Amino acid sequence: MGGLMKVIPFISVVYVIAGLASLGLPGLSGFVAEMTIFVGSFQHADTFHRVCTILAASAIVITAVYILRVVGILLFGPVKNPEFNHLQDATWFEKVSMITLVVSIVIIGFAPLWLSEIIRDSLTPIVERLALAGN
């Protein structure tokens, strides 16, 4: 595979944005999720939690390597299979769906608190039960 950016550019750009979000790039939804987990787990004073947090944070490098490698192999370079030249880019309906997804990824990345406020009331009983079970 390769060269898909030339054949299906819209889908390729959305793929790159989704990949960067899963990698945890600041300003995208994946960063909020990763940072919340890392900050929450690092607040434990014991060494075990701190070491686990540092190990998990270092795994971000591995994630970056494989996501950027896949993007490079799939999207850039020459089109290796002539059959790929006949692929069609997204239809208008697919573009609307993908744009909705990308806008959601960016909004959650830049303004995550409104979503936290929405789900807080439903999460509170679950967290309380987990706290009771842990004691």
C-alpha cells in the first residue's frame, strides 16, 4: 500500500487527524483522555502508582512511532498497486459524517470541561460505589 493521499485525499486527511488524536496530540480529544488518566494516577503518593504512570506516559513514544509509520506507509509515496488508482474519495454524505467526527475531536480537545460537566452527575454514583468496594 502507499500513495493513498493522492487518490483519496479527503479520507486521508481525516485518517491523519484521527491518528493524531489517538496519539494524544494536544488540542485533540485523545490528549484530554491521556492527560486526565496520567494526572489522576500520578496524584497517588506511593511509588507503585508513580512508576506505572511514568511507564504508561513513556508508551506514548511507542504509539507515536507506530501511528506515524502507518500514516507514512499508507498515505505517502507512490501508489504501489494500480488498482488503488480507481478508488473514489468520500461521497458528500461520508464527508459530512467525517467532518462531524473531526469537529467533535477538536471541540473535545480544546474545550473538554463542558463534556465533563454533562457526564459528572451520571458518573458520581458509579465512582462512589467503586470507592466503597475498594475500602
